[in-house]
Amino acid sequence: GAVVSQHPSWVICKSGTSVKIECRSLDFQATTMFWYRQFPKQSLMLMATSNEGSKATYEQGVEKDKFLINHASLTLSTLTVTSAHPEDSSFYICSALGAEQFFGPGTRLTVL
Amino acid sequence: KQEVTQIPAALSVPEGENLVLNCSFTDSAIYNLQWFRQDPGKGLTSLLLIQSSQREQTSGRLNASLDKSSGRSTLYIAASQPGDSATYLCAVENNFNKFYFGSGTKLNVKP
């Protein structure tokens, strides 16, 4: 099946700093990618839809100024968590829409 | 808004047992339904995908059924093994390719 990668796989940062997470479709082009987050012992919740060449669309309750999404090419979407706080600590998973939707391996963010 | 519920939340069985995991969803206007496995601290492994026009899919010891009109799906695992221990997630995809996940069933298969 198609491969989606995420980088980094885990990151620890200090409160107030910004963190960028990359999502790449390695062997297919994806005009649409999605970002999800998963808090401990909870399920995945859709955060936003990332559209190549246009603005992302955010789910209700997700701050677009805090979670900046850039989908600059057909194989790369980035999620930047700005001014991260401990409550942003979570597991962030992306997916890319090809013939079907393929999920990345996730990025664990810990904010101290 | 689509709500996905999975029952039970946790399940512990001895090795060799057959078991059934349940998933229900509130909006029957789905594009497809997918079952995933998630190991602790890891990403998602796709197990079975059932398109909205299909009733079931099988892969090895796994069989998933879909009753779209009643908003239900089941995942049947035959002859369970300790390596099957993981959290199983049910997710429905709508016509805009958005996934809505259940909270999962944590399975423990005891040797």
C-alpha cells in the first residue's frame, strides 16, 4: 500500500515555543491531507483538512491561529503548533488521500 | 455530527477464543467504514475497509460486517492469539473523506 511518513516521530519542547510536524506522501500525490490528534486513552479527533494550494479548513473548536497548516506541494503538509503549552501534548496523526486514505505513523508531542 | 461508539471498551480473553467487537454510528450516510489496529504509542494499521455498498470483508482470521441502515458494524476475530492484543478502532468516512473514530476496544489475549 501507499506510504505516508511523518517527521519527527516524537518531539519534546518547552512551553511557549513552536513546533513543526511534517506529513509526506512518499509514493503518491495528495491534494488533500488531514490532521488528527489523539489525547491519552482517547480516540482520534479530526483537527483540520489540508488542501494543496489553498487554506486549510478547521473543525469546530480548533484554533486556526494556533495550529498553522501549510500544504505547499502535492506530497507535503506541515502542521505548526504555535506557542505550545502542556495541554497541546498529544499524538498527532496525518492522513493523505490517494486511492484511499493512508495514515502516517504519528508524532508524539510533549510540551514541558 | 457523526458519533461512533465502540463496545466493549476493553476485553480480555484466553488464547484461542473467537470474539466480536462492536461499532455503531449515528449517521448512515457514510462513504465507507474501516477497522484499524493501534498498538501502544504507535500509529494505525488498517485491517479491513468496507465500502458503503458492501456487507462484509474478510482477511485471514478477521471478518468485518456492515449494516449501514442500522448503523452497525462488527469485527469478528477467529482463534485469537496473544499477538492480537491491541486497541481496535472503528472509523467511518463521510462523503468529504473525513474520518470519525470510535474510542476503541482494548483487547488483551492471554496466553
